[in-house]
Amino acid sequence: MALAKRIIPCLDVENGRVVKGVQFVDIRDAGDPVEVAKRYDEQGADEITFLDITATHEGRDTMVHTVERMASQVFIPLTVGGGIRTCDDIRTMLNAGADKVSINSAAVFNPEFVREAAERFGSQCIVVAIDAKKVSQPGETDKWEIFTHGGRKPTGIDAVEWAKKMVDLGAGEILLTSMDQDGVKNGYDLGVTRAISEAVNVPVIASGGVGNLDHLVDGCIEGKADAVLAASIFHFNEYSIPEAKKYMQERGIEVRL
Amino acid sequence: MSTIAVIDYGMGNLHSVAKALEHVGDGVEVWVTADPDKVRAADRVLLPGVGAIRDCMAEICRLGVDQEVAEAIASGKPFLGICVGYQALMQHSEENGGVDCLGHFEGRVNYFGDELKEEGERLKVPHMGWNQVSQTIDHPLWADIPDNSRFYFVHSYYVKAQQADLVAGRTRYGVDCDVAMARDNVFTTQFHPEKSHTVGLQLLKNFLSWNGKV
């Protein structure tokens, strides 16, 4: 009897459609988010993460309706991220049916926002998303830095220290995306995943770069992640969730079948 | 038409549980309410809850939910407590420096601790995700749910019951956790049935067809 590692399909949503880019550009349409989420729910996904990459107000309203529609049909935990900047944003998403929200840039600009959000809504629903990129050169001690704006802006903040700080402020979970890896399908950055997972006491979700099922296994075993997130391998039917779970189970990982 | 009152004391997300009940309820009327008359009138009562126990207990007492709960439990109508709604029924919680709870069950709510381990492996807190629940008694709410099914948990404090014969389900996470209890018309779960996919929906369905008798 043990806690299962979670498999989380991630839906990047723009103006009410699921999209998936390669390193945040080159976007491909992957369908209606509610339909996609229902399919994953039926396949046995352990959780669903929704990232709203819309920039417009109309797009945001569409997102709220999408979350509402999804929450009445999908009965597994639902995390919503993208553009969460205020407690009102959090309240809106939770009322729409999200179970957790993921805070990214807003945490960098105002770390106290994480504390405020955790105090108001409880740590269990506050996920802090960290976009990290390796900045050390080969031969140097490994070092990763936080980036914002979809990986374009460096902040000079050390990723491991940042994760610890976010947890101290009340983050209940860390969603760690390795920017070098995102969309390129070479696997997670296992170094930063492991470093952060060992540095904090809350669950860490590995994200960015999954191209095959071994990457999920590596994320759990070498990266010590508590959950593994992937997008395109599931969206484009390269692998199904049951295939992924079976593969992980055969390699000794506890999963929910 | 069957009715269920989901007690709203301002804590957490009641949308999920209301939607799940509507989904399995086949016409059940779900009232998300703190109005004592409605809670009294409903055929079934559900006490949900997420967040910190001190805030939850403060709101429960401020809104008179403690009375509503006591009355509903005494009335014999089916009563379900979920997560913090379960913990609130115990005597005392360690959270927030120690908070007295409603005391409908004997036992305490303890912190998992910062050094939680299983076979040398460190375990994260909160206990977040899908864990297996062993059914320690037969109960109408376990109907059609295989023993050791996985349910979704998210909590940093766990119940240690004093009345072992009232424990209905257990989970292991570094320590043995009493994750479901049952007495007469009351059933409680630490996990979130509304987020536990097929098995969780089955439990809610069982609750909606339960007459409150064991």
C-alpha cells in the first residue's frame, strides 16, 4: 500500500482550444479542452492541468466557462494556471470548479502573493509553477535559474532556493518546468527535478520535454518527482495513459490502474 | 424528490462536491446552504471542508453549523463528512497550535510530521494523490467498491481514532491513518470521493441511496 505517482496530462488552452507548441512557438491545434479532458479522465489520468495561454479578456472569460463545463464532467483534480495574479483570479477559478491554481510570474513579481493566497485558500490549492533553465557551464557546479514570460526573461533567481522560499510562503506543490527541455522531447531535466524534489517537503510535478515513456519513468526514479506531467505525447495519441501507467508499473513504479 | 444539504460555511470549494452529487444523483436536489431550516429539511446532510481547521471551526461555530451538525446526526438521517468536515467531527486537532473540534468521534487529528518516512524513503507532506483504502468493515457505502481501491487525498493532518471498532477504512502513509469512520447514520472520509473518479462517484451514489442504517 503506497501513494501512487501521478500522471498528469497538461492542456495548454488558447481562446478555448487546446494547443501545443514546441518551445512555446509553432502551435498545433489539439481540440476542444472539455472533450480532451473527458478522454483523459476516461483513460485514467490522475489529474488534469490546464494552462491558459490566452492574453485577451475575451479569452479569459472563455477559460472560466471551459473550466465550468469541465468541472461538471470530470471528477478528478483539476489545476488551472496562466494569468493568475490576484486572489480574485483564484476565487474565480475555484468557483468555476478548479481544485488548485498554479501561480507563476505573479509569484516572481510579488512573492507575498503566494503567502496571501495560501492563507486565504489553503496551501492544498496553491501550486507554484517554476520555469527553470540551466545556467551553469559544463564543468561548473549545476545551477538553474528562474525565467518568466514563457522562458524569455531571466530573473537571476536560483531555482532551488526559489522553490524552498515558495514552500516557506505556503505553496502546497511545485510544478517544475525545465525550459531547455519543453517541447523538444528529450526528457525532463532530471538534475533540477531531483535537486528541487529533495530540497522541499511538498510534492513536485516534473514537466517539460517528455517524448517517450522512459522519460516518465526517469522523472519518477531519477528525478524523484511525485507526479509527471506531459502534453503532446498524449494529445497526438503517441501513447495512451493506460500504456504509460502499465509501462511505469512494469518498472516498479506505484501507479493507479 | 430526494434532497441533500451540502453545508456551506464559507470554506473551500463546494462546487466539486455539488457537481459530483448532481452527476450521480439522478434528480437529487442539492442545496449548498448554511440555513438551519434547509439543513433540517434535507433528507441527507454532507459536511465538506478544506483549509485550516482553526478557520473552519471558527466559521462552523460562528454560523451555528455546530448545532446543525449535532441535530442532523441525532436525527438519524444519512450524514457524510469529507476531509476537514471529517476532522471537525473528532475531539481535537493538532493543527494551528491545537484546536478543539466537535467531538462526535473520540480521537485526535495529528500532523504527519516533517520527517515522515516509509522503509527509509522520505515521504512528502501533504499526503497528496491516490492512495489505497482498505475497508475494515462491511458498510453500505462501500458497496460495489473493490477493497484497496485508490482514492484521492490531500491533507497534512490525519485522524487517529480511539474507537477502533468505528474505523471503516485505513490507509498507510508513513503511519496508519484512519481514513473513514462509521457509526449509525454517520459516515466520514478523509479522502475526496468527489475527486476520486469512478470509485468516489460510486461512494457518493451509495450515500444517496443509503437509508442511514447499518
